[in-house]
Amino acid sequence: MPNIHLKNLNPMKTSHFPNKTAFMEPLHHLADRLVTSFLPAAVRNHNFFINEVPTGLPIEHNNEWVASVISGMIATAVRNTKDNCIRLTAKKYGYVFVFEIKSACKTNNHPLNADLQQMQRLAEKIGGCLLINTQNEEKTMMSFSFPNLPVAA
């Protein structure tokens, strides 16, 4: 049986393992990577990010699917928030991760719901759930919960 040296593989490339990720990226690192791609739009809207996702939460589920949902959430937050702080947090409950994006601003739920419909379908496809909660029309929280289990081979 040939030896495979993982250090020679691109950790972000999954083609070496068709149904699994070759690298379990921490959720904190994924959030940082995605936020970086939205910085120009956030700056235009006078927003800034705070990533409070714990560093010790490796994603065992398909990184690309999880990243797609979180990317859609971040894009929605940036598009619908101005002059504000966008706070990213996450918690682990057994094998379930709950990723949240919070902002303290007045917002209209209709554009939020329309923006997230496609992300909701993907979240459900991977066994997760996407919710939007507006408190007193001054605080908005988007929440993505998903089972953090390895994808079956």
C-alpha cells in the first residue's frame, strides 16, 4: 500500500478525497477567510467585523458546503447593514455547531429572507437549519446550525 504524505497535498483541495475534506479547517479560520473576501463591501458600508468564533472547533463536515452557507450569511449581513459592527460567534452542542452573525441595526426582514432563501435550501440539504431573528427591530441575528459529522465515504 503506497504511503500518502498529507503535507504534500493542498489542504484546501478536496479532489484527493472525493467525499471528505483533506483538511479539517477550524470554524474560526473559515470565518476569517470568508470575512476577508467581504472587507471591501463592508468598508463601503462603514461596517467592521469581530470574529469571536472559538479557535478549537474543527469542521468535520464538508467545508465547501458549510462555507457556502456562511458566505451567504456574511454577504447578506454586509449588504443589509450600515455603520455597524457585524459580530460572528459559534457554539458547540454535542455534535451540532451553531454559527451566528449578529448586528445591532434596524433592518427590514423581507430583504434578509429573500437573500437567504437559497442558503436555507443548502443548509437543509446538509442537515442544518438557518434562522433569522430580529429583536425590537434594532438587533438582527442570523443563525446556522448544522451537524458537524464527517461526510460518509
